[in-house]
Amino acid sequence: MSRKIVAVGGGHNGRKKGDGTRTPYEIALMDQEIVKLTNKKNPHFLFLAHSQKDLDVQIGYFNGMKEIYEDYYHCDCRMLTSEDLKNYDKAKEYTEWADIIYEGGGDTMSMISLWKNTGFDKLLQKAWEDGTVMCGVSAGANCWFTECSTDSLRIQMNDLSLPLTSCECLGFIPGFFVPHCDEPGRIESSKDILKENGMVGIFVSNCSALEIVDGKYRLLTTDASSYGIDAYALKVYWKDGEFIEENISSSSEFRELEDLLTKSLSKVK
């Protein structure tokens, strides 16, 4: 079966806010591609908000995503809350039903811990191997890689002065993922982590996404002017004591993922 991941570095998706106004819909291109990858007219969309601990927040997050994926893309939408994972049979039924599994943003560490403690990580891996489109933003992009950079400690301790840390994730893709890399400190804080773990880092800004299909990849970008940048992504790694940083260009063409994840000046440009 085809294996598909869309890892979105960040960006707003047009959800309605508490005051009734909407965020800008910056990542429509990514949502459109996620739906397109299913090759179905009315895909089954399964939303997870397990990076959020509060159940009411999870449900509110789902309602916003349902409005987008049901109204704009004609999906049949369901969710699994963190409490639902206590019912393994329900979790298995829903993951097998899904054409798309989408995790939102939040606390990566707590989310991964929940999945591994409940066995949900194995259900996600089987879904990916069976051809389900695995996707998400921020924490929901981190999770598919071997490791990631995360602000989970800041979230858990409610202290923005704490450093970014690394988190071991699901390992579907053998790399180190950094979302929101345009935000201050994201790149610098990851240098030491990469020096220690020896991995290739994939740094993805807001309004950018890495799409991976069957061992090939391409970069999707949209208008990131609200962040004061042009959307971008970087391939970074340490080699012979030197920190190497390469731009990854957006493209309509897919390229070999192996080239992206190999420590060599590459074909990513």
C-alpha cells in the first residue's frame, strides 16, 4: 500500500475563534492535498487532539476542524479523544475506518507518551502501512519522525523561558523534525540536539509542509506574509565539525527522500 504523510510546520486554517471571527486560512493548499491523496470523493476524516490534555479543548478543536473538512472538502468526520483510547476496540475500529488521520498542535511529549502507553502508536503505524494519509500540524507533524524539537516543557510548566527539547516520536520517517522554524530560537536551540543525535534535521516554517509519498517528497508553501517571511524549509546537519544548512525549495515535482535524509550536499535545491 502507498504510504503518505503531510507534515505541516504551522499556520492558521480558518477556524472560528471564540469571538466569532476567523483566523486566516493560510494552509488551504495543504488541506486540499491531504484530501486529494485519498483518491476519494468523500473521505473518512479522523481527527485527534491528543496533544491537548483538556477534553473540552479537544472537542472544541474537533468542531473547528470538522467545519473545515466537512463543509469545504465533503469529508465524513469523526474524532477519538484521549479518553477514547482506553477503549482499544473503538480506537482500532476508528483508525481502520479512516482515510485521513490528522493530529493537531500542542504538547508533543504528552501525546507520544499517551500513544505508547495505550498501544495507539501501533494502530497508527498499521494505518500508515495500510495507506491512510497521516498528517497534522506542529505536534501533529512532529510525531511521524524519529525525533523532534518541542516546546512541551514550556507548555507543561507554563514557562516560556524554558529551553526547547527533543522528543522521541513514532519513527515512521528517520529524521529530526522542527516545526515553526521561523520563530526565534528554534534553529539555534536545535543545533546542539543535532550534534548529539547525529541526525539530519528538517526545519519547516509556518505555512510550509513536507509531503512524503512512497519514499519521495516535496515541499508545499503558501503565503506566510502574516509572519513577515517567505515560507521555507531547511535541511541541516553536522558533518566533520561543521554545521551545514541548505534550503529546500518548494516544487510540484517529487524527489527522493533518501537524498533529503543523507548527510551530503544534495539535490534538495
